[in-house]
Amino acid sequence: MPFKVLVYSRFPKAMMVRIGERFELMHAAGKPPAEVFTAEELSGVQAMITAGGTPLPAAAMDMLPSLRAIICYGTGYDGVDLKAAASRGIAVGHSPAANAAAVADMAMTLMLAVTRRLLPADDYVRSGSWSSAKPSPLMRPQPGNPGRRVGVYGLGAIGRKIAARAAAFDMDVAYYSRSRHDVPWRYVPSLEALVEWCSVLMIAVRAGADTHHAIDGDMLRKLGPDGYLVNISRGSVIDQQALIAALADKTIAGAGLDVYEKEPHAPDALTAFPNVVLTPHIGGHTLESHVAMQDCVMANLDAFFAGKPLPHVVM
Amino acid sequence: MPFKVLVYSRFPKAMMVRIGERFELMHAAGKPPAEVFTAEELSGVQAMITAGGTPLPAAAMDMLPSLRAIICYGTGYDGVDLKAAASRGIAVGHSPAANAAAVADMAMTLMLAVTRRLLPADDYVRSGSWSSAKPSPLMRPQPGNPGRRVGVYGLGAIGRKIAARAAAFDMDVAYYSRSRHDVPWRYVPSLEALVEWCSVLMIAVRAGADTHHAIDGDMLRKLGPDGYLVNISRGSVIDQQALIAALADKTIAGAGLDVYEKEPHAPDALTAFPNVVLTPHIGGHTLESHVAMQDCVMANLDAFFAGKPLPHVVM
């Protein structure tokens, strides 16, 4: 008989097909599990799959007295109360680096699109304005990317892949993270100094209490009127209201965002700007990334039910 | 007294300011020079500036009996009848590589935007469809770029910069050009074989009679239903009608185009596709590129009027 696994977040079914072949999945479909399953059903749950960004507080763990493994689908685990899990002897696993290339690709896509004004350019062609030689500020040359300075905030698997890609674009690359790494890019010892130095700030840091609103109005002023902000990490790292204000008064030049403070809601004030490029948190959303993330989830579950340590463990 | 230089194409004035400080510019503003200047005025013209794509046939040269230097602003010179120039003892110069980084950046921008479905993604967020959880094929995972194969057709300065950028994206890179080069990318000895092999075809070849419609219906069938086409070179390299047919019947997956057969006209049939990204020939249109191109134009003109060989010469 296959082991039972609670699916805590709402995942598209296609993402769970492979996992469902090996485990008996109990789909809560994003609802509180107690609404979907009886207390008896929940009392036997030893392992669960969740999306790292979904809030998973102590109270939710208390509904699952046998729970011993929280397996995050994806690299993030910011929704999980790690202290509560630790105090209950619950292991937390995730899928590190599985989607790093896809997310780094999206960071570069957003950077290039916003700096080269891709959306207005496409609209200029599609609308017929180019054919009719309608004057457009688009046709005035703008600064290109070679010579720009890319600052990478956070040097995990995604940050490294962003740095490697940006370096191939004849751009200077530097990074700030808690510690210096043995990498070919310049280390800047503070976030302030990185933001002062760079003209494109790439947010690749892990979300958490220590990075909440790390990018605020002050930081955006340091980024400056020629500066661009790209976020493929989590919306919580940026003070979104401060970002909207900075875009409105041209404190910064533009932004490319795949993540937002309250997903799936991108505020109207943000969607009205022409100098932003907005994607619906699809950075890591490629077929290869999902297969790699599923591989991590299944390896974690297999190990857990075999009584072994999680191979892809947060703590 | 400054030397007189005929400006044959229509250029925005801002692009000619630096050159105008050193030479006396005679602006034909895109009209036949005989409509703007008297035969006597034209008889003294020894040098002209043109855009490489502007047709400059033998008949136009015959209106300028003293002409000895045709200086193309930009890397291309496909509009210039080189045989006619040679037979009249007219040197032809251009601005090689001056805009290569900017054009290669645009090639990557187009590739990333079309493969990661950036335009529908931005629209999904802006329209509020994401907030209202409206189902969308966009939210189904698609293949990402790592693992894709980039085929670069033409390995001049732009092709090399495209190859270097693509290699940083965990993508396999190969190229076809008339001859093999000492570069770290795989050489494929025919265009057919390159197109069969690759999943993203980057057109970076010089325009000319030998490359006219090199990408036709047969080639697009070889590129196949998972294949993407990116063109930042010249529209003439692709049979645009065949491309439209291939997009309509899903012979290929999508296209990113900065250039078209008849600029500034992108046909309605092309602008109606959701799986294309279209830019108005702005690949090389950055401030740095223009400064570098102007440097080449001025160095060529200085040398010409000093009786020296052109430093940036086509022939």
C-alpha cells in the first residue's frame, strides 16, 4: 500500500501526476486540510507537500499530530514556520537549484526587455505606428546594456546563474550576500554599497524576516534615475508601495517583476506603468524545472519513508 | 573651409550633430539628391554618408561625377552596388562591429521573450486575468531554454557576440558560415545541417544576393514545430511570406524579428500572431552604438580627405 502524503497547497494536477504514481496523495487543494479531511484522516499524515511560499504556521502543524516531514515543491520555504517545525521534530525539505536556470533566464529576460523597451517596441510595430512613421520617443537611441553594472543581491544557485549570464553581456557584475564566495565576480560588502554601485539590481536573495522590505524607498533612491530593478525572488523583499512611488516620480528608470507582495495581485498602480515588464511568477515554471523539482520531492519522500535523512533538506 | 559631404539617407538630426561639427553636410533627407541640389552642387561632391540598407545603384553614383567615397553609417552595405562603385574607383567604408553588442543583445532579448512567452505573460498580469485566476495556456509549463540548441547563421562580430551570450545560458551553440573560425563553438558545414540541428535559429548573416531568401519554406520545415527563428540581420534573408505561412500552420513555434523585407512595413499577417515578438529595427539603436558608428564614419571621412586609405573599408 502506498504511503499517504497530504498535498497542502493548490497545485495543477499535471504537476502531481508523477508523484501520485508512487504515493497516495490527499489533495487539500489549497483549503485548510481540516475542511477537506476528517481529524482521523489527518491524524495519520506523516508527510506533506507544500509550495514554499504558502503560509504553514504552527497551528496548521498542530492539526497533523503525526507529521514528521514538510516537503516544499520548489526552492523556497519562506511560508514554513521553521522554528515550529523544529520544535515538533518535523524535517523540512525543498528542491534546491532545480529551477535555477529557468529563473535566471527569466531575470535576464526581464532585464533585457525593460532596458531595451521591448513592450513599447512591439506595440509600435503591431499598432502600425512604425509603418506610418508616427514619431515616438522609442526611436530616440537609449543607453544599451554593455557598460551597465549588474548587482546581484543573493548568491545562491539562481544568483550565480544570473551573474554568469550577465557577465556574457559585456556587463560588469558584482554581488552582495551574507558571505563572500569563491566566484569570479566582485564582492560588495553591503547591500547599500551594491545598490549605489549598480545600474541593474537583480533580487535573487531568499525571502525571510531578514530580507523583508530590504529594498525600500531609500534603496530605490540609491539605485537612481538610470537604475533598473529586477525581482525573480519573492515580492516581500521589495516595499511594493515604495517601488510604485519610485516608478511614478522617476526615482528609478524601470522594473521587471516576476513576483509581487500579494500574489496573484499586481496592483493597478503597477500595471499602469509603461516602463515595467510584469510576469505572473513563471520564472521557474518550465517543463524541465518541474521534472527536476518533482525529482527532489520524490527523493525526499522516498528517503523519509525509508527512515533515512532527507537528501534535499532545509533543516 | 570644411569638406562637403552629401548625406544620402534620411537620418535623425541628432545622429549627425557630431559629424556636422567637422564636415559641411548636404542633407538630401532621403530624397534623390538631384531633387534637392543643383547639378553644379552635386558635381563637387567627393564623399557621401548613407545607410547601408538604402539602395544606392550605379545611376545614383552617375549623378555624382566626383564621388570617390561612400561611407555607410552602420555595419551593413547591402544597398550599395559594390561593382558599380569599384568600376568608378569609389571606395566604400562602413562601421564594422560598432553596434555588434547592442544587436546581439537584441537577438537574445527576442529569443528569451518569444521562448518564455513574455508578451502574453505581461498581458496576463496587466489585464487582471492573473488576479482573477482566469485559466490560461500560459500557466502550463513549457520547455525552457537550457537544453535548447542555438544555431548561429553567420559568424561576424554580431554572430560571435550572440554565440557567447547564448553559451552562458546553458545552451548548446553551433554556427554555420562560409568558413570555419577559431572559436569555441561547433562548426556545422551547411545551413541545412545547422537548421536541422538547432531549435533556435539566429540570423546574423550579412545580407546580399547570396543570402537572399536563404531561409525559405523548406528551411522552416527543417526548423520544425519546436523551432524558433530570430532575425536581427536584414529582412531579405528570410522569405517573409513563407515565414508567415509557417507561423500560421505551426510549422515553427515562433519568431522574434527586428528586421523585415520592406521596412518600415511589418505585414498585418505578421503582426496578428501572438507567438512573435516584433521590434522596429532598433537592434543597434543605442547611444553607445551610435557614438561608435559616428567614430567610424568620421575616421573614414578624415582619412579620405587626407588622401589616406579608409580605416574601416568594405572595398
